Amino acid sequence: MNTAIDNKNSEPIDFWYDPDKRSILYQIGAACLFTFVAWYLVSNTMINLERQSIATGFGFLNKEASFEIGESLIEYSAADRYTRALVVGFLNTLLVSFIGVILTVILGTFLGIARLSKNWLVSKCAAAYIELFQDIPVLLQLFFWYALFYEMLPSPRDALTPFKGLFLCNRGLIFGIPEAHPVYKYITIVVIIVAVFIFILKKWAQKRQNLTGKPFPVFSTALFLLFGLPLVCWIIGGAPTAMNVPELKGFNFKGGVTISPEFAALLLGLVLYTAAFVAEVVRAGIQSVNKGQTEAAIAIGLRPGQVLNLIILPQALRVIIPPLTSQMLNLTKNSSLAVAIGYPDFVSVAGTAINQTGQAIEGVLLIMVVYLIFSLSTSAFMNWYNKKMAIVER
């Protein structure tokens, strides 16, 4: 019997019955099919464009844009090229996405913890928020906040002024800022150096606590350094107090900084909507930690805040980070809805460029590449952070 089996196994297997060889054939066939479809689509598109005398390529990027952009982090005018206009849109999208992600994580974490609170009122309020904002489409929320800012707030001449230098109207939130002074550059450098030092200090304090069991007051030390050293730098630099205060001139304010209703509505809508989903992610992560961990931590005398920061969250992050990454990506991609309320993000600027030049394929391709960059960058950072926070079992 063994001989028959050996003889049978020693015989060569027919090609069509060998799964390894068949899989290679299937992959070659799929690659050929994909190549053929891509070639057909590209060639057919090029023929149609040539037939309609539509120019192709990215040469239009060097032409004058000839349109204004309401909000810009860099200097821009209609005389600039399309390249600079697209950079303005890119930076606007990056700004609202970056601030939105930070606020969403903070608010979502707070709501997720509140959802599990033993206080009945806090828990029910958090649950009501989550249900309400999850069930309302984000685009509808953007329209609501945009209409609220424009309909409920007064005109610039009747702007609300809670205190001197701050104005709230349907043109946005306008407030004063310190006038340009060399000392502020040095304060920025000091803040960056202090932030790096605090990061190193936190690592040292954690190793020290693991070895000796003695905690180090990192939080109070960080607060002292973040506020104390810049204050000392400001005093040494002459303690400048001059302010760039906005003033009403004509139909609008001049000077200071303006947070437009479009930006505020977009940011508020994205944060409130996405935070509802992040809250559920945080709640699920916390509930994944065995209750025995909490009971053991309380038994050795840890306070509730210490239990959450030292015991629960470090273990819950393994469950929280992967779906949290998806919510960050959703917020960034949902920022493209800004075109609906007039905020000049990358999609809006690229859309204007497409309408003026007729370069639809190139414009859409640029939009796809930009959002691909945003998504891959976010995923890469969160994957790095996920590996960093992973608990290594020894």
C-alpha cells in the first residue's frame, strides 16, 4: 500500500491540476487584461480629445490663474499662476484637516469616556450626542452651520463685541493679534526647543518610574516650561505690547485675523460628525480591557485618573488605533465637501481651474494624487504610532 502511494506521489502532476502553476497563469491573465483595458481607455480618451481639439498636459499650470481666492495662508493674487493657486488650495485643505483631526481626537476621546461614565446624566448626554450626530449626514450639518453663521449673526456694522478687539458677525470671527516684532520669532524657537525637551523628559520620567516606581511631575514641569520660558524671552525682548487691532472700514473689517464662516462651518461640521464615530471607537477600546485590570489598579491605591492613563488607555490603544486611522482618513476626505459651502479647499480651486482651462482629466488627476498623499501620509504615521504603542509580550 505504501509503495502504491509512493509511486502515485512520484508521478508528475498535470499542469491544469497544479494549483501553484494555475495561480501563476491566472495572475498573468489578469495583468494582461488590466493592461489591455488601460491601453484601450487611454488611447480612446486621447483620440476623443484630439478630435475635439482639446489640449492635454500640465502646461496650463504655468498660465495666469485670473481668479481670486478668498482665504489663503500665503500671499496670492489673481495674477499668480495656477500652480500657486493649487498650492493655496492644498494648504487650506491641510489646515482644516490637521486642526480637525486634533479636535476630533480630543472631543471623541472625551465623549467615549463620558459614554462609560457611572454618572447617569453624563452617560446619557454622551449617548444622545453620538446618536444625533452619527445619524445626520455630514453635508447637511455643513449646510446647517453655514446657514446659522450667516443668518443668526449680525452684519459687520452691528457686530457683537464681547470685549475690545474681538468682533463676531456674519463675516466671521475677527480678533486682534500682536504686531510683528523680532522677539516673537525667538519665542517660537524657544517653544519648539521646549517641546523637544518635554518629549525627552517624558521618556526619561517613564523609564525612571519603571525602574524605581517614583513618578516625576511631567505635566506641571511642562506647563511651567511652556509658559515660563517664552514669558522670560518676551520680557528680555522688550515686552512689546503693540497690537494689530481690526477696525471697521467700509463694509468689512481691516487688520487682525479673520476666521471666516466657511472655515468655521466646515471645521465644526467635520469635527462634530467624526467625533461621534471616534467616541464609539474609544468606548469599544476601553471595554476591550478586562475589568480585572481596573479592579487590580484600584486595589493597589491608584486614583481613577491614574487607572485610566496608566492601565486602561495603554491597553485599549491596540484596539482604538486601527479604526481611529479610518476615521482620520474619513475626515480628510470629507473635507472635499467644502466646495458646497464656498470654502476654497483644493477641490474647489482645482474645480475653478478645470472650468477655466478645460483640463478636466489633469485636474481630476491632481485631486486624486493630493488626496492619495494625504491618505498615505496619515496611514504611515498611524501605522508607525500603532507599532510604537504595541505591547510587547516577553
